[in-house]
Amino acid sequence: MSNAAFPLIPVTRTAPALARRGAARMALAATLACAAFTALFAAPVQAAPIDSLIKSVKFDDVDGVNKLLAKGMDPNSVDNQGYPLLVLAAREKSDKVGAALLANPKTDVEIQDKAGENAMMMAALNGDIEFVKQLIAKDAEVNKKGWAPLHYAAANGHDDVVKLLLDHSAYVDAGSPNGTTPLMMAARGGHVSTVKLLLDNGADLTVKNQIGLTALDFAKTYKEPDVVEGLTARLQQMQQK
């Protein structure tokens, strides 16, 4: 086969093209290396203001909360689970942050989470009497319709909170959406002193919920013998009058 079938390309024509391609590759490699170096030493991504605010609430960081509120953050913001800041503060027992939020005129003291729970209910559940006092001072509703703060305080046997709420005209026989009363919740939890406190303040032990259960039935169902004994004695006293 003759060389005519494969004509030689002069070196003078190929060298410049190869040089240009090599330079292009080197430039691309340098660009990529520079980008990688920049990314390696770039400043970390800053957390969104709402994330910082929520974190400050959870850790009772009142300075952090005040700084963000001063910058215009909404005191009624909610986290990604639907908890408003005030409810979150009550749930986490962040009392200093709670006080700061309550001091803000824009804060809605009755704001609720997705389950219909507000700060008063969470504070009552936790037995956080100071937070409950702060909320009452801000005219928070003691007799919330449906599940009320008194239900929550009675459920965990927080007698001091129960008494405080009753002293501020909480309805002792408040009925939940299914007719459950605070006395039933106290009986269910086996809280003898709370049961006595409610009874001494006029709770009706004959009230039935929607499925016909009384407080005594709750105590029997949840096997709370001390409460059963106490309620049975009260019932006998009533029948003898």
C-alpha cells in the first residue's frame, strides 16, 4: 500500500492545534481547582432567622429572642411542627423567653398549636405555676372551651396550679369535647390530693362523660385503689344526706 493513501499531515499544522487544546485543558483544570479551593474555605451557610429564633426559645435564650424580635421577627411565628413560639416556650419551660414574649404587645396569648393547645394549657400540664401566673396577668383565658388548662393541671396532679386556676374562676366541672371533667382526669392519674382538692371546690363526682363514665369509673378502669376508696366514701356521704 502506497503512502498516498495515508498522506502525512505536516507537523507545522498540528502543533499549534495541540498546543491550543492543551492550554484549554489546563485552564479548565485550574478553574475547577480554584472552585474547589473556594468552596473548601467558604464561610458556612448561616441559619435562617426563624431557625435561630426557635432555637433561642427552646434553650430559654432571652437575649437571642429579644435581638431577633427587635429586628422585626414575628412573636407569633411557628416552628416546622406548627408550635407557636409562646406554646413552645411553655412546653419547654423557657420562662424567661415566655416573659419576653408576653411583654411584646404583638404576642397573641391565646395562640394555639395544631392540636388546639395554648401556652396556658402547656404550662398547666408542666406544673409551671410562674408561667401560668404570667399568662393570667396578661388576661389569658382560664376557661378555654373544650380541653381547658384545669384538665391539664389535674391530669398531672399539679395541685398548686389547680388551686391557682380555681382561685381565678376556672370552672371546676369543665367538660372536654367528649365530656371528660378535670375530676375524671385526676382520678385517671391516681392523684388523690388533686381529687380531694377538686371535690372540696365543688366538683360533681356524679357527672358522666359521653360514654357514661364517672370519675369513680375512671379510677376503677385505671386501677387506682386509693382514688376508688376516696370517691366511694364521698359518694356514700352524699347518699346519707
